[in-house]
Amino acid sequence: LFRSRDETRIIAEVGAWIGAEVLGPIATALLGSRPVTVCVTAPAAAQGLLFLPLELARTQDLPLSVQGVTFVMCTGAANPAPLDPSTGVALRVLGLFSVPEGGQPLNSRWERHALVRLMERIEGSGRATDLRVLQYGVTRERLGDVLAEREGWDVIHISGHGRPGELLLEHHDGSPDPMAAGDLADLLCLARQRVKLVTVSTCWSAALPAAERRRLLGLPGAGRIPDGDTASSPRADVPTGSLATELARRLD
């Protein structure tokens, strides 16, 4: 009970500070334009700014996140090139559900059925769709073969276990295969010509690796990855940057 009260108080204090010191009059202006989606961009050298919890900023004693203000963190150019809608007749969607042996179970069946129902609704509106689902035995080789198909993919949905800067795929024997963000981006680049949206539903998909978080705080050493569904000691080959920011940067 006391811990819950402390957490509530700390979050409220952080939100009040962000509202007053970081956003200032901008927060009031955003409320005047709600509902509004705000694109926050930062150069590569200031990537750490994208991990500030701006949505906690309090104005009129409430967080902006519950007052119709949504922040979207963007890397690179503030105005990306427009999407080309003429890349194919059918909307091609790839659903990737990776659940290695030994990890905590995920409700991937419900998520998979929800994706199927969504495609059915789109088809009911008159748009052709092509849905492919990969589940069980999702290895790097299998994923690479599917991503390299000539037709390409418009939307790629990734669901599974993760660690900061990593996605857990599977080896051929079903054991976990930690894939660093850069390696995943290399694979997804096979579909870059057509892909328009990548969604990542994993633990820590937007979290920085422990070493990078400590660097931004000015602390020595790599420390430990926070305990999570499959977290362990940090790996030396995990790249700087989160899984989300690395994919956004590499896939534009």
C-alpha cells in the first residue's frame, strides 16, 4: 500500500515538473488544440530525449495523456516521404508470433484471432487482403525467406518476448534465439520497398539497453537489464538504442 502511494506521488511530481519545466506554455497550447497528436523529433545525437515520458506532463492537475494529447516519438526527418498506395492490389499483412520454449506463455491465440477478424472486416469493406501468420518454429531463416518474397508486405506485426534492444526468435530446436535490433532491422529491410507499418508487441520494445540508460544518466558500468519476462544480464552485442527506434531509423 505504501509503495503504491509513493509511486503515485513520484509520478505526479515528475509529471508536474515536465509540465512546468519541459513543456511550459506549450502544454497549455496543446490543450487548446485537443484532441491532438504531436510529433516529437530529435536528431541522432539527442536520441535520449525520445525516451522522456512527456505524456506524464500535468496541466490543470491531470496528465496530458488523459486529456486528448498523444505524443509520437520520431527519429530522423520530421516530414518523411509520403507512402505510395499503388504497390499492390491486396493489402498484404505478415503476422509473426514467436514463443520459444521455456518462456512465459503469451495469449498469442487471442491476438492472432483478432488480427484475422481485422482482415475480415477490411475485406468486408471491399479491399482485398492477404494475411500470412508465422507461429511455431519462427527461426531467422524462415523469417528471412518470407520477408524476401517478391510481392512484399504492407504491414508486419511482431509479437513475442523481448529484452531491451532484442527480440527473442527461435532456434530449430525451439530454444530462444536473441536477435539484436540491428539484426532484425537487416531482415526487415528485405521488405523495405513495400512495407508501410511495423508494429512490435513485446516486452521492452521501446526500452533502451541498460548500458545506454546508465550512460544517459551519467552512471558508470553497464548494470543489469531490469527483471522482466525473460530478462537476464546484459549482452555485450546489444546495440545502443531501443528496438523501436532502431527499426524506425533503418526502415525510415
